[in-house]
Amino acid sequence: QVQLVESGGGSVQPGGSLSLSCVASGSTFRNYALGWYRQLPGQTRELVADITWGGQTEYADSAKGRFAISRDNAKNAVYLQMNSLKPEDTAVYYCNAERRIGGRIEYWGQGTQVTVSS
């Protein structure tokens, strides 16, 4: 059973920084992209950034230049460093593991709240 356990998040003032961590277990993740999505109330979940085993990254336009995703394959962990945070970054952030080789399947963490407010 794949599990994704998130940590980090919280509240910060505009312009501040936060980091998120997610540790995956229950599988080998060589064929998975690991990433972060976010969801605002009443809206669909949207990609923030993801990263493959080989280190290829993809970012939402809103995250480019401010957020950095990284991955530690030995620990099955993915991290999101968020800088220059804006109030519109306020959302629930979800860790995601998406298998892209051998049949598509994906798993989600429980979500962690990020609030950017003065």
C-alpha cells in the first residue's frame, strides 16, 4: 500500500518562505513522478511542480522562479521550497506520486495547509 506522508506548511507573511516535505512508502518509485498539487476552496486541484526519478522537473507558471522542487531517491522523498510567497498561494497542498511506466496510477497525501497572510 503506497502512502505519502507530508510535513511542513503553516502560515507565513507575504514575501516569506515555507518548505514542504513528503516521504513515500510502499513501493519502489523509480517509475513514478513525485510532485505537489494545490487546491483552493471550490476549485480543481492544480499542479504546482513535479519531478521524475531522473530529475526532470515541471512547474506551473505561477511557481516558476519562486518555488523549487527537489527529490531524494534514496529516501523516497520530495521537497518543495516556496519563496516570495503571495496571498494567492494560500491553498491546501497535496503530495502526489504518479506512476508513468507500467500503467498509470497515482496516489495522494492527506494535504497540508499553506496560508499566506499579513
